[in-house]
Amino acid sequence: MAFRLSDRSLAKLENVNEGMANVVRKAIELTKIDFGVIYGVRTLDEQKKLYDAGKSQTMNSKHLIQDDGTCHAVDLMAYVEGSASWELNLYDDLADAMKWAATEEGVPIRWGAAWHIDDICTWDGTMEEAMMAYIDLRRSQGRRPFIDGPHFELKV
């Protein structure tokens, strides 16, 4: 089944780095999981609220406008039969589509459920395997993993 980005999702890509926006537009053509863009650019106020609520671990977010005048991150929402879903297994499938799209577009990206991989295009395996490797790594360090499945950021 072919999916497409809604007008709302396309509007959320405004002021997102062109390479990242192209990856998202390509991924919707490749994915087996429907998705939309829930965040591109964030204001400093929005970022502070997310940080204060524990939904972000940094105030130096790539969702904020960067030195090149664009933001370098997107958050995507998976949809099942038109309804939003937070089921993590959907996000590793969505990340597979983002990896394929990023590889085709030649854009290095990092996924928020596999922080240990600077560019998911270089990972030799599925994104589910990448996420599990990240979880194992963090646990071996005695640290909790921070899984942010909807988050993708440009690696520059």
C-alpha cells in the first residue's frame, strides 16, 4: 500500500534541513507503516516544556533552528488504520524505511532508539537489531536506555 504525507505533515517539514526533509518524503514512499510528521522545528519554549517534562534530555535539541537556518530533526508518528500508535515495534519498521531513504538520498541520520549509531545507513542489520544493541549496551554500562522511537536527526 502506498502512503503519502498529509498537508499538515508537509507543513511540519518547513524549515527542516532539505536533506532530512527529502529523507522523510522518500521514506513515506518506501514504508510499510503509515506515518506523519509531528515535529520539525521547535521553539525554545516548546523545547523547554518537553525537557522539563522529561520527554527530551537536552535543551540543545536539533529541533531548534541551527546555524544554517534550519532544524535538523523530525519526530514521526506511526498510524495503524488511521489511528496514532506508540507501539515501539512500529517505530523500528518505520526506522527501516528511514534508513533505506537516507541511504538512497545520501543523508546521514541518527535514530532516537539507537543513539550509539552515528549514521543508521552504516548499520548492517535491521533497526530492531540496532535498538536491541543500544539497549544491551546501555544495560552493560549500568545505565537506562533512552528510547525515542519517533525521533530522527541529521548527523552533521
